[in-house]
Amino acid sequence: MQQDFPIQINEYFYTDYVSAQEMDALLAQGWRNFGQYFFRHSWDFLRDEQRTVIPLRVRLRDFSLSKKQRRIIKQNLDLQTVIRPIVIDEEKHDLFDRHKQRFKSNVPPSIYTFLDLEAGSIPCEALEFCVYEEEKLLAVSFLNSGNTSTSGIYAMFEPECTSRSLGIYTMLLEIEFSRRMNKSFYYQGYAYQGESFYDYKKRFRALEMFDWQGNWVDFRE
């Protein structure tokens, strides 16, 4: 079934640098980026069905943990987290190759689908959240940073550790870090109207959605 779209947007551009202030402004208008590639689109196809794309963000001053999120944090208290500028090494390439086997379609060919070769500084300051069990890397997520906002880029985890909910766990780590840095918003990316693989992004409190008319409103399905 095809939906009606009052505003149809499909735009992109490339740049090797944006300031922290510019990143805030772009995120606030529904833009995302994978490395130097910036894009925004109000619709997409999912399983041959046209869907509305929903940019999402968490209003950090009002955020609180759900019961399930508290449980996820508790079950991962035995792990260690290192936060630092992004450096893509062989260990992360290997984890990416294992993680992408979870996908049955649109399988990304490379970690550089989402990141620049110099991802720690191009196109803006960016950090990695590395989660270890002793010396074994179990999960990594990548985060862009503006003046007043942060934006999750991509996350990957060891498939054999699915029960730990490490994808959600790294998002919670990013949210807590963003709050400590006195940011106002955490952008977790796009989801779709209706049910989809990305529905985990909708399960956060203080959630807002972009209406494609320049406004952020309380999230609703």
C-alpha cells in the first residue's frame, strides 16, 4: 500500500567539514550523514512498500530509563567501556564482518559505508564507544558531536552475544555521555512509519519526531 506524502524530500550533498554549529542545524532539519555523505529523505521503500521516514531524537533533559533499559544496563555491568576518537583497525573490521551476517538484505559491504577513512575528525568530531569483556571487543558504536546535540552513526556487536542487547546498551551509553556533556538532543537516526526493523529506535522516553515541515513534535505512531 502506498502512502500519501504531503511533502516529498530527497536531498543529499558531500562535504569534508562541518562545524559543530552547522551539525546542530543540519540534524535539526532531518539530515543525517555517513562520512562525507549527508542526506535526508521523507520517504523510502521497505519490502517494496513506500513508507514515511521518521527522523527521531531524544530530548535529553526529560529522558529517563524504562524498566527494560535498566535491566539491560544491569546485565552488562561486568563489561568495560572505552570512549575515544574513532580509529578503524583490524579488530573493528572483523567485528563488522561478523555483525553484518545478521542482515538478510541490504547488507553493507564495508564499515566505510558509514564512516570516513578519517572518521574521528571528518566531517566533524566523532567518538567511538568500545565495549569489552576483559580484552575481547564485544560491541562498538560511533557518535557525531555538535555544540548542543549528538548523533548516533552506526553500532555493531558480536552476534553470539545477542542476549545482552548490546545495540540498545551502546545507545544508552551514548545518551548518558551526551547528558554528561550537557547536550540538549540525542539523534538516533531514522525509523519508518509502521512496523520495521528499526522499531527499537522508537522505544525511548522523551522521544520527538520530525514532521518534515521544520518542526519536532512528540513521537506518535
